[in-house]
Amino acid sequence: MNQLAVSPAAQSHDSSAALEVAGKPVPVEVNYGDLVQAIEDYAIFLLDPHGCIVSWNAGAQKLNGYAEHEIIGQHFSRFYTEEANARGWPAYELQQASLTGRFEDEGWRVRKDGTMFWSNVVITAIRNSAGVLTGFAKITRDLTAQREYLEALRQSEERFRLLVHSVKDYAIFMLDPEGYVVSWNAGAERIKGYPREDIIGRHFSTFYLPEEAAAGKPARELAIARQLGHVEEEGWRVRKDGTAFWANVNLTAVYDETNRLRGFAKVTRDLTERRQREELERSGESMRRFLATLAHELRNPLAPVRNAVGALRLETGVSPTVARSRDMIDRQVTHLTRLVDDLLDVGRIMSDKVELRFAPVDLGELVARGIEAARPFTDAHGQQVISSMPAEPVIVRGDMVRLVQVLQNLLHNASKFSPLNSRIEVNGSIHCTMAVLEVRDSGCGIPVRALDSIFELFAQEKSSVNAGEGGLGIGLTLCKSLIDMHGGSIIASSEGPGRGSVFTLSLPLAGVSASGKAGAQPESSESAGEVAPLRILLVDDNRDSADSLAMLLELKGHEVRIAYEGEQAVHMAPRFVPHFAVIDIAMPKMDGYATIAALREMPELVNTLYAAMTGFGQDSDRQRTRDAGFDAHLVKPVELSQFDTLLAQVQALRSARGGD
């Protein structure tokens, strides 16, 4: 049999290329039906200008579950969740596509059987030669399991040609059996940079890094596609201008009805921006996992230390040295426990959303604890911290742990930017209605130009003599945020480089509000009273979160049932008839909004109270849960005292109704 080879004089039109058989040119038709036929895991179809479906392929049927006769003529909004339809998202997508030419989105979509999948969607506006909108090309990809088998599509040749050539976000083209390019779409030209006339007839190894091409990678991919039907990979590819981009590539063998290899369908997408975004997300996720692991590992030894301190308190007749050591350990365990909890909530600290625990704070004790907390660092530098406080006690109202954190941070910075064996001063005083603390060092100082920006996030003074020590980046930002939350202020001053620095923080005296008005009443510290046993339903796909909360509530005498998904809650609730249901919002398959909608329809649960549990706490988030029928909005992580208050309200409502 004669071997097919691409002629150097390959034609450069849309649907054919010149090949040579026995030295004679023979035209080869590119069947766009065959091209798209090979694509399995992309739903590719056309909409009319109003969003009604006018074509349907096998990939769409596989992904969405509808046969062609069931879906043609229907509006594409039926693939969207009730929430998306309620906010008009399908219409918004078409509007944006018509305005800008294309629209891309990722989100939940709904199959015929009601199950949901996470999809990537690209909608491209199609216009005729007069510029009139004639419809939309829509490509949907299931990213839930990352399956990318290309599926054969059966549509008319002209419709497939229009569809393929309208798509600009995917390079979709055909190779002959030897790997030479025989078709080229607009997306391929945009992504790879080659006009059609420059690439038709060239081998697809042109797109690979030189070292990969030399190692035979393109030939291996063709061999795998012939053997297995398709091959998928992600890697670097090369544009015409020599720049590289990170690509997702699907290569599928295309056979005709006689099982003869016609060539290969190739779909390439530029994922460079996504890869960069995912790398940033992975970096952030790695940090979150590290903090979570660190917090977990620190809690394990803290428990026996706390128990040991309790045992020491039961001992009588201990020496003063042992008593002082015991008390110091107790304070530091309390401090460390609180800081461990904060490791899981760094984002809240950065956004000033951390909750303060206000109580009377003695300024002298605050200074003593701050110096003690910073001692490992100052001792390592041979530095002496000297404090000077008023003779009479100075009481402010604040969070002792957070204020110690601020002072420790200031002492840490003073030590870092001061010479070895130097002296650091902490001076306390009262100015009008404010308690004032000054942290003074004799270090490298701060240039005047930096004094206004020193508290900005990630601000660092590079020109200091101790620049190798690291700048004042995130710590001072946290200090300022915490002091602002106390109704105080913090400023930095310096006479210039080499002249030392002074950080001055001011806090309202106890009984004086942040506005300077006396007589502010202390917050009530009374906890909710004892609550009679209640039936509580917890709905959360995070098993650790649900199990641990159930354990705490059961220890308080309540009867608790756990549902790890919304559907399970719907089946369990009518039999259990809870007094109180706590529902996580972000659950797969059936989210919290769908779950409460189903539960609210059950007559058995007419007296049940519902609380939404979520990581989002903006006003719009709270309004949305109220609109959905939730009685309360809990922002993770939720403290047990919040549950105590809610449970007391549930009990009060039960008593008022006089029923179970």
C-alpha cells in the first residue's frame, strides 16, 4: 500500500490539504464531523440568540444526560442550579458573550438525573458577515473527575465547521496519520501564533520544546493514541514567537467506518494563567495545612501540661519557687492555647475580624507578661529590658492575650534592630483619659520618610543598617489592627538612622470608651444558663467538624444526630424531629440552601429552628441566609458559647409553645 505523505506544496484552505500518493498530488478532505466526532468529554453545541438549543452532540448527551430529541429547542438554563437561575446567571452569560465576544465561567451544573458536576464553560458569540448576532457556540467541560475522552459528534458538516472555527479558547485541529497538520482553527491561531497558511503541512512536533522533540516525545504520543485511542497530558508548548505556554493537550485517534486510521484530533488549551493561579493557591493551601497541622500537634502536649498544672494546684505546702513556676507555666499555657487557636484564623486577624475578649487589664501585669514573652529573643541578644510604671495601678479594658501579643511584637522588633547587649525601655504613663506605653530602643532607627508607611502591610525599610535581619513587614500591621480594635492608637517616631526608635501605643482607661465618654458598662460575662436536653441535628460534610461538635453538645446532655450530606438530613429529619438544626452551607451535591428548602417543606419540622454555618460573614451573606429561612447565621469557627446562647433561645421558644 502506498504511504501517505504531506506535499511541500500543501494547500492552505479550510477543509483540505494536498497529499502525495505515488508522487501524484491527491486532495484529502477534512471532515469536520469526524474531527468533532472524536471529542468525548467536551459538550459542544449551538444556541440561538435567545439561548435555545439548536444542536446537540454526543459529548453534551454524555455530560448532561439528555438525548437529542429531549433537549433540542429547550433553553440552556435548565443545566443551571436553582440559585443560578434565580439570580439570572444564564441570561448574564449570554449578555456578556454578546458584548465581549466570549464569556468563561466555572460553577455547578445540573444533569438530567438531578446530580451536579463542576464545569468549565466557554460561550462564544457567533455573528454573520453583517455583524448580526446569529447565536452562540457553547463548550462545557466536566472538571469534577478530570476526564477528557474525546467523543464523536454527529452533526452537519457546515455546523461543525462553524462551531469549530468560532471557538477561540481551544486550539482544535487535525493531524494526518503521520502527525502533519491538515486543519487549523481560530483558537489554534490565537494560542499558538501561527496563521493557517504557515502551519498546514508542518509536523506537530513544531509545538514541542526542542529537547522533547529531539527525545521523540511527539512520536511516542502518536503511538500511545493509536494503541489506547487517546492520550492526555499537560506540559510546556512553544508558540511561533518562541515563547512557551503551559498547555492541556488531548490527542485522539480518529478512525473511519472501516476502522482505518484517518489521523488524529488534537485539542490544546493554554492553561498558563490557571497554572500560575493554582500554584499560588497551592502555596496558600500548603500554608493553611501547615498551620492546621501545627495547631493540632501543639494541642496534644498542651493538654497534659494543663493537667499537670491542675495537679500542682491541688498540692499544699509547695515552696514559693514552685508556686511562682506553676503560675508562670499556667499563664504561658493559657497564652499558647489562645495563639494555637489563632493559627487557624490568620485570615480573620489580617482582616480585623478577630473577636476580642475584653476584661480589666492591669498595665503593669501586661508589661510583665510582654517582657516575659519576649525574653527568649532578648536574652539571646544579651539585651536588657527595663520597665518604668506609675506607682498606682493603671487599668485598661482590653484583651490581655492580644495586648501581650502587641507588646511582645514591639519588643521583638526593638531587639531585632538594636545592637547586642543594648538596653530597651518600656515606660508607662497616663495622659488625660489614656494609658500610654512607650517601647524605646537605641537601634538603627527609622528614616523620616518611612514613619507614615511603617504600619502598612508588607512595608519594609530596606535601607536600615540591619536590613539583613528582615523588615517590619506583617507584625506591625497586626499590632496596629489590634490596637485600633481596642479604641487606641499606635505611632512610631525616630530622630533618624542610628538614633533609635520609639513606638507609642495609647489605650483608653477602664470606664472610658473609645470616644472619651466615661461610664461605659463592662460587658456581661455571664454564660447562658443550663438548658434542658434538646434534639439537635448537625448537617456538615466535614466529618471531623460534625463529630467534634456533636461530642461537645452530647457532653452538655443533648441528643445529637449527624448527617454528612443534605440528602441524608432530608431522610433523617422527619424521624428525628430536631428542635434545632445546624446546617453547613458549602456542601457538595445538595448545599445548605437546598437542604433547608427541603426541610422547611416538612410538616413534622414546623417548630424546628435552623442555623446556617459558613465561613462567610459579610452582611450580604447574612441577608442571603435570612432570605433562605435560617433563624441564625454562625461564622466558622463557632465557639461553644454561641451555641449555648442559641440553645437557650430554642429552649425558651419550646417553653413558650408549651410542647415538645
